[in-house]
Amino acid sequence: MPGAEAVSISLTGEDGPATFSGDPEAVKALSLELPISAEVTGTLDIYGRAGDEFEDEDAVRAKAFAGWAAVAIANAHAYFHAVTLAAQLREAMSSRAVIEQAKGVIMAQRRCKPDEAFAFLTRASQDSNHKVRDVAAALVADLAPVRRGVN
């Protein structure tokens, strides 16, 4: 991790050593930055008990581990971002289909152009305080024939 510095902290006060991470025996910490992406960063925090301070070798090993940890976390972050995006795209494609169907219905009923039909859907969406896709789905569902006793 170019430019990453390990910060070692050991605090002692009037009442004895300060503690970290809620562990009464953790009295020292080694902290390293984990640059995940331009938008996401984190830290690797290593806690230690009273006694010897962290050695330079400890910081070198921690830096090496932090580099690999940052790669793994960045990959996981990218994966979950891609999964979320794929789900959103599936929803958008599904929404687009029903919106296009509703536009077709409106164009046939009102004898208007596609842009005018979409403007009509948008106004209905705003007036009813519902999403365009929900207004479109309701319009299309209202026109679907009711199936009774299909064998």
C-alpha cells in the first residue's frame, strides 16, 4: 500500500492504561488505512495487551496483510455494487415494458403521440403520488380480461 503509514498508539493515564475495543486488556493499537475505492475507505485495527510495544516488524507484516485485505474488501464491494446494479436494471427493464404497454393504450385511446402519452402518465403519477411504473401497471391491469374457470 504505497503511502500507507501504520500508526501505533499506547495510552496510559492516571488510572492506568487506557483500553481499546471494549477489551480491558487491550491497551495498545496498531491502525492502518485500507483504501477500498475513491468513495470507500476503512481501517485495519490491531489491538494488543500490556507489555511489549508493537515492533517495526509488526507494522511491516500488518501493512502486507492490510494490502491483501484491501484487495479482498474492494472485490467484495465491487461485487455487491454489481449485484445491486443488475437488480436495478432488471427492475428498470420490467418497468419499461409495462410503461410502454400503458403508453400504447393511451395512444390508442387518446389518439396521441408517444411523448404525449408519456406526459399523460407522468401527470397521472404526480397527481396520484404514485410511481409512473405503478400507474402504468394499474392501467394495463385494468384492461386485462378477467379469466374465469379456465380448464
